[in-house]
Amino acid sequence: MKPYRRKFALIAERPDVQLRVVTPARWYESFQDIIFEPEPDTPCEEFPCPIRFSGYGSRFYYRRGVKPHFRDFQPDIIHLEEEAWSLNALQTVRLKRKYCPNSRFIFRTSLSISTKQRFGALPVWIERSVFRETDRAFPLSENAGRILTERGYTGNQTPFPNGVDVRHFYKTDASELRNSLGLSDCFVIGYVGRLLQMKGIDTLLEAIAGLASRDTTHYKLLILGQGEDKPDLKKNAETLGISENIVWIDAVPPEEVAAYINCMDTLVLPSRTTVGWVEFFGRVLIEGMACEVPVIGSDSGEIPHVIDDAGLVFPEADSNALAERIHQIAHDAHLRKDLVTRGLERIKNFTWETIAERTYQVYQELLAEGKEK
């Protein structure tokens, strides 16, 4: 996806870096078939290659076209943006061993919950093989790093969060789009993401129903996304009597998301922890901050750490507490202004520029370590 390639484009701008990005030619995610589109004038060399099992992060692998990037290019560093137990990770370390055994190796992990993989012994074997080849791990958070250690990884690691592209996510005048969606003269609460029960959208619907029954403010909910639980959520909204308060928008291309966020007066991520899942980051929160939209999140997983003091947090599944947080933002102009200011300061830690600089510094450390061996 284009937003994630920004990091490597920034690194490749350095005169001492020659960087190749090998990526799936197409990928299925969030009910969209995403086809690789080259960035004009990028300093990266970009190579889209065909894959098997599009949309399955742990199972996909490249069908052809990747061997020359190991055999001929002979990279000093191989940076894999995939989990250590994935088939792509196994494919990568095998190519590394065969064609460029002296390359330094990094993998990235988004581990969010300490649990055994549900698909047998193969991922465990792959993971251990990848651990042995790894010179540095990039966990998404400190918690992901702790889980990585519990799984047996003993090497060095540097936490790296997801990033936000501030070229696309910033405050704009969205009044025309807002009016076209029927969102004028109301307080707009927004949700962006998959429509699944674990995302806690039912808690958000209950909060809206509670506000509508006791608050004179006209609230509307803008929901942007798709998912298998959308029919059930619509029925829930009907039962609560708030169907007319909701605007449903199917998933849109990533570059259009910012326009919809700019229609919102507050953005909510109400995720709810389940047995096998917890919110591992919540990228939409930093996108909201970048657009100067006050954010509210549950206390599931990494959400409170991402928000820090730049938004409001409520106990997951507590619709009354969520309604109270929404009411606070809707009726306290000083709080809204303060959260916007804090959000703009907070995202400085999450811009691709910041993350690219830190990544480059780790590259330099790895190269120096390699010379010492």
C-alpha cells in the first residue's frame, strides 16, 4: 500500500542508500483488490511480483521474480516487513542463505497477544528458523517486543510504530463532502475500519442511542468501512432506533480516507479484546490527530499508548463511559482545542519522516556491527 512505501522512499533519498522495494503486484485487503501502482519520481527501485494467497499475511509467498534481488543485487541489509512465522519469511531466509549469506537481516512483527498459532507446527518451525537468521527485530510496540521474547527471540529489537503520511492526512475544508452526506448542522462522530464485532462498533451504537435519548445536541455517526458483521450492526441500529442517525460508507481507497475523517468532529476506535485478538495499534487514531480531529479510544491493547494524553480513553465495552467522552468533546470547546493541539504534537512521533530517520540509523548500526564481525 502506498502509505507504507513512504518510509522507504524517504530512506532512499539519502545519497549513500540504494534501495529496492519488492512487493506483491496485487493484494486483497479490507474487501478491496489493491493493485500495485508505481510512485512517480520515487528514489526507490520498485519491483511488483506475483504472489500466491493474496490477502493472507501468514501464507502468501512470491511465485516468481524475487531470486535476482538476492542473487544479483547482493543487499547489505534485507528488511522484511512480515511476521517471522510466515511463508514469505521462510522464502526470504532461504534465498538469503543461498545467495547472500552475509546480508544483515531484519523482520517486523505486529504481535499483539501471547497465543500459540492455530495452524499447526509449521509456523513454529518457520519462526525458529527466522529467529536464527535475524540481526534485529522491529516490533510494532514494546508489548509486541515482550511477546516476541516470550516466543523465544533473544536478539536485539527496536520498537517501530505504524506511521502517518502528513502529506495526505491534514486538516482540510470538507464542508462540501459533509453537506453531500447530510452531515451539516450536527455533531459528527466517526468510525473508520473493519465492521467486525471485535471492533466494538456495537458499543458505539449503544453510546449514540444513549446520547440521542438525553442530549439536545443532534448527533450523527459516520461509519466508513466494510465487514461481515455489517448486516447485524444495521439491525442493531434499527433496534436502538438510531438508523437515521447513521451514514454508512463502504471502504474507499486509502488516499480518500482523509477527506472523510475531515468530516468528523470526533473519531472513535471502540475496539473490544477477545480471546484471540486485541487492538495491536489503531493507525486511524494518528490519522485523526493529523487531521486535527479529537480522538477517543477504548483501553484495548495498544490504543491507550497510542493516544497517550492526546485524546480520551474509556473502558472497553462501556457504552455509558463512551457516551460521556463524546458528550465532553461535543460540549467543551476548550477541551476540543486542547486535544487538537496535543494531537498535532503527538503525531510528530509517528510521521514517516521520523520513522524513516530512526530506521536509517538502525541500518547504520547493523552495517557497523557487520564490519566488526
